[in-house]
Amino acid sequence: MGGSAVIPLVSVNAGEPVRVVDIIAGHGLASRLEALGIRPGTNIIKRSEMFMRGPVTVEAHGTQIAIGYGMASKILVERIRDVPAKSPNGNKDA
């Protein structure tokens, strides 16, 4: 885990990259998230959330997925500190 605090996905700011640490849910929800590519160890980016506990949009494996607020609140994540920056031409070195 790298010593980072574990927080629910709903507490993360939009645009912030995080790593899934755990999913606190029953077998049904865990299986559904697994089918969407969201499982412990996966790096995701929270793209947006709607006002008043509406859907949360995340990007996982290059695909944007909208999930309900309740589902997102059961996904525990840690912030990723050392994400290499990419230059506009796609190279890691600017």
C-alpha cells in the first residue's frame, strides 16, 4: 500500500489517479465491479461525480465507466504519488 491513507472513492477529487485497495461489498457487487475491470490493484482515475450523490464516472483500463454513488462508496482506494508525467507527444521525457 505504500503508507498512503485508504479512503473511499467518493472522497477523491475529480482527475485524481488512485489505486484500488479493497472492495467492501458482497459477492454480487464485487463480481460486477470485477467484470467492469475494477478490482484490487487496479489503477483508476476518478473523472467526475454528479451533484447530490449522483453517479461517479471513473476511468479504468482506458474506458470510462459510470457507477452509482453507493457502489463508489464501497471501493477503498489509495492516492498514487509518483505517476510519471507524459509530454503532449506521448514521451515520458519532456
